Amino acid sequence: MGRRWTACVLILLLAAVLVLLSAPGGRAAPTQLQPAQQAPAPAEADPWETFHNAQYGYSMRYPAEWKAQVVFENPAGEPHIIRQRVAFRSAQQAQVEIDVWDRDPSMPMEQWFRAVENITSTVEINAAISGQDAYLRVEPGGCGVPTVYAAYVPFDDKVYKISHPNSGDLASLAAYDEMLRSFSLWAVDPETRSQSSLPDYLPRAPLT
């Protein structure tokens, strides 16, 4: 009788365990594998840097691999003198320069071109840079002399000349174009200083 009672108890216990395991929530949920967390992608470095000139109140972006350097400065004195020249140079010897000239605001730019740059031909406004009327000239080269691109931005008692000699390097010419468009005069209203419009002067094929 005792053995039968023990067997019945074991059978009842086993049945109870089976019922508990089959009931909702009675079995352990299968382990779910969590997807591996990916590390955030590193931010791409900006391929351009910004040159700030607090002395003459302007800034301009330039390719990060280029080097910016103040080449020379002149003290205040006679008019029509370059007060400062800043050069931007690449490892491949591409170059862009910013010259800051003194200018009598009452002097018409046509007269200024004759007196300072010895340009006797007619020079007309054909661009807008940092919201200001500007002059973009292209002097063809030849016989080893590069074509010279030069933009003139008169503002108050200064003329900002941004020039680039080029012998056929379209990449550096495109960089010059972007630099011109980024030129910003701090004294100009913020909504205006970002407005630039240049004529279509970039060649479609390498220069010869």
C-alpha cells in the first residue's frame, strides 16, 4: 500500500510540473540575440578652412591643404600703396593672392585702374562679390606667361584685389572660383555679404 501511495504521489508531481511548463508564461522565453551596436562613423573633415583678417575686415575660405601666409605689410602713407598681401599656396604651387590697396573713395574706379594698375582699356562692373559691385578681369597669357584672373572689390577707402595666375590647371581655377564666392566683408550687412555673382569665365577645356 505504501509503495502504491508513493508511486501515485510521484505521478501527480510529474503531472503538475508538466502542467506548469505548458501554461502561458510557464516556460522561459527564448533568448533573443541583440544586434551588435555599430560605432558611429567618424565625422568627415571639412576640406576647406576659413582665413579671418581682423585688420582689414574680411574672411575667405580656402582648400585645407593649402597654406595661408601674410607675405608683406606696408605702413600707412602714400595713396595707391598695397597695405597688405596674403598668399594662399598649394603643394602643387597653385596660388591665390589678396592685395588690400588704399583708395580715395572720391576717385572713380576707371581712374584708379589707370593710375594704379596701368589699365587704359574700359573696365566695367561685371560681378558682385560680398554684395558689392566688382570687376573680374582675365588677362590672357602666352609664351610661358600664365593667364591671370583678377577680381577687384572696392569698398570705402580700400580696394581688395583677389588674383590667380593659371597655366591650365582647372582644379586650382575651380578652387579660385569657390574662394571668390566665399569672400566676405565684415562691414557689409550679414544678409548682403553672402551674395556673390560671377560671370561664366571658367573654360570648358584646359587652357592653352
